[in-house]
Amino acid sequence: MFAVIYRWSIKPDKEQQFTDGWHRVTEAIHAQCGSYGSRLHRADDGTWVAYARWPDAESRERCAMPDPEGAAMMSDAIAERFPETRLQLVDDLLAEPVHPV
């Protein structure tokens, strides 16, 4: 399992635009590139953080941007982009409840 943590500072008046763009891009990457999806969070310090999981680093590297419009929405809303953190899974004790749809 491979994961990446992304962090951004978002322009205050562009938070909804960023969220909408992130949602579009994440759905497209999941559908077209085989990612396991992602979660978007707002941190206590005001930065935005996303955690994305992939079967392996190679799957992520092969993925071209399947939603350029969504990516442009995100890019326009970002005030600052921080370096990504790449992670290799060592152990996994995360136990999440199943949510009914």
C-alpha cells in the first residue's frame, strides 16, 4: 500500500471552489487511475490536508490528470502548496465503522 499526504493553504474566498475541484479530481482519479480514494481535512492551523491511498507508487506515477478543469479549480484556489509526503504502509490498525449509504 502506498499513500501520499498533500497540504495546502487556501485563499479564504476560494474554499468552496477548492473543495469542489478536489472532489472532482479525486473521483476522476479513483475511476480512471485505480486509486483507493482520498480524504480531505482542514487542520487546526488553517491548512488543508488530503490523504490519498494507492495500490503502489507506480500506479500513482502512471496516472495522468483525468480532470483538468477540476485541477484548474483547485490550482486557482491555492495560496500555497507544501511539499507532499510519500508513505509506505508498515502496519495498519485503523478500524472504521461501516457507514450505511
